[in-house]
Amino acid sequence: MIEPQIPKGFRDFLPQQMMLRRDIMRTMSAVFERYGFVPLDTPCLEYARTLEGKYGEEGDKLIYRFEDRGGRAVALRYDLTIPLARVAAMYQLPRPFKRYQIAPVWRADKPQKGRFREFYQCDIDIIGESSACADAELLCVAHAVLQALGFDNYLIRINNRKILNALAERLGIDTARIPGFLRALDKLDKTGPGAVLRDMQAQGLLTGDAERIVREHLLAGGDNFEAVAALVSGSETGAAGLAELDLIARVLSADGVDGSYYKRDISLARGLDYYTGPIFEVVVTEPRIGSILGGGRYDGLIGLFTKQSMPATGISFGLERLVTVMEELGMHAQTNSLTQVLVTQFSDGLLEDGVRLAARLRQSGFNTELYPAPDKLKKQLSYAAARGIPAVVVLGPDEARDERATLKNMLTGDQAVLEQQHLAEAIRTMLS
């Protein structure tokens, strides 16, 4: 006998879980399309060279790579952004090109709460637009999605790699060593200021007056954005980054996003190497599970696949973390079935009548299930109750003869005998 098991970091999704995930994805798709984004899909398998060298040293270690039967070096996609960059380089897309994609990705990561080796990402990206208005639109969409899902306890953190690059220059950090500085800063929420400072010291990044600036203006408690902004505002790069954040704030305000939902946060760095401008993350305040979405501008990425440079920006929702938070907070009504109406079976002789009635109800737009055998009515009602089916139609010989049926409301216990032609209207009223 083979022991039934799955690899660590991978999961089966039973119907109750799948229904929540499906509802989230449908809500997201509807909001994405409301803002003009169109769907796109890419293969789960890419050539390894397509993915390698794009995520930084730590990210590259997590890529699932192997050799296929043809001896080709291939890899499971690590995210949805690099495949999009490849698509943009291969096809003549309209500009700006606004796409969304909801699909699984794979990372050889250490599994923990809210983090798995196979998980879904829900991405939206805008290609071909350099204005920070595009970055701001992504945040408007993110806010609209979270509101539509019923979230309220979240904060959109916003920063800009240009500001951080200008700060690194102010600290005397060589350009080649800036990625190490950013990766250290990116761990601030996870490891704390002491560990970040030790990491920077170990890399030899802080010389002269740089350590004092980092201690006082970057790692000190509270809101340090204005202090750092003053340090970099004289730099052309820093001033450009600050202007982009001001534009984003203007767009968010005009779109009706309350200021309590977002803040400029100098400690936000985002660990991936390909970000070039505004960067974002959204965190929920309770439960503390880390970010539920993140992203930013990556103007140089598509140029790795084509001679033609193309500005781009995008965000990615972590579906698994959204699900975890919604389950913990009880934000989704649990159900074991999508069936709205159960038609009972009274006897073998009434099988065809039950089939015809169920078909008629489906044609009227209801998810309708015919009980598979003529069991006792109590058992059939128990089946409906256990699965949360709200309406049961009982069809006995007298009702079938008179083209009538008994409609039972499983939520209230009320029932009535109706003509079959009036059933659909009564059920629609019951479910409304």
C-alpha cells in the first residue's frame, strides 16, 4: 500500500477552501477589469536562463531548476513578473499595456505560516508608461480590491528606490554595494534594527559618519521619512523620487483613498534587485502575517530581453496570505456546497419527473442538485442541511400529478405547496 502524502510546502484544497479562493479570485478579476486590465497567462515552465540572475542572490537560490528529458535547463516560474517581461519582449503589445494574471508560482522556500513552496500570485502590471501616475493607479486598484474583499485594517506602505539610492550615495556606499544595503534594510521588520545594523557593519557598508546617520535617521523608532527626505532632497535622484511620491499621493487622494490607508515609509526597501522607482507593500494590522501584497517599478527589466527599453510597474497580491487573514478574521461565510436547490427523490417511479424539474430550475439560473436515490425524506433533508443548501423541493406522487411541488426553506423551516411554474420566482425571492 502506498502511503498517501504530499511534499512539504504543497497542499490539497478541499471544496470549502476552493470556494473561498475562487470567490477571492473572481472579486479581484472583476476589480482589475473595472480599471481596464486584461487577462494574460504564461507557461509554468521557463528556460532557466530566463529566470536566473533576476531576483538577487537569495532569490536565485529558491528557483526550482532541473534538466528536462531533452537535456534543456528549465525552471518553474518563481513569479509572474519575469515571464511578463519575456512576453513584452517577444510580442508587439499596445502601450500602455495593462494586464492581470492569477496563477501558481513555485519557490524552494522554508514553509511557515502563510508561506508555501507552491502558491498563487495575483498580479497587475502596466507596461509602457513612465509616469508615476501608473504606479498610483496600481495602488488605487489594490485599495479597491481590499475594500471589495471586506478588508479595513490595512496600511499601504510606499517608498521609492530613487530615494534609497540617493541615501546610499549620501552614506558613501558604492553603487555595486547598494543591493546589499537594500537587502539588509528590507529585513528591518523581520529582524529588528540591531540585526540590520550588524548586517550593514558586517558588509563594511558604514564608514565615517554613515553609521550615525543610519542609527538616527533610518533605524530609529517612529516616522523617519521627513528626516531622510531632508538628507536626499538636494540630490537630483532623491528629488525625483520625492516628486514621484508626491504625485502618487495626489492621485490616491483624488481617487478617494483616505489618507489613513497609506503612508510614506523610508524603511520599505523590497528585496528584489530589479526595482528602479516607487515601491509598495500592504500589511494588515491583525493578524500580523507580513505583507499581503507588494510591488514597484522595474523600468530596466524588460530591457534584459530586448534592445528596446520599456518602462513598467506592477504589484502582486499574495493569495495565500489573503486567504489566511480572511479565515482567521471570519470574513467569509463558510459553506460546503454551491448548490442552491435540492430536488428530492420520492420513488423510482418519479425519477423522470424529478430530473425534468431539476432541469427546469437549472434553466431558470439556479444551481440545482437532484438527490441520487429515493431515500427517506429525513435523510435527504439532513443532506441538504449538512451542506448548507438553502432550498429543498419535495416532489411526491400527488404533487407530480398536479404539476405542483413543496418548497422548503431550510433556513427558516417554512414550507409551501406551489405550482411548478411558480417555483423559480419563489426560490428567487427566498434567496434574495
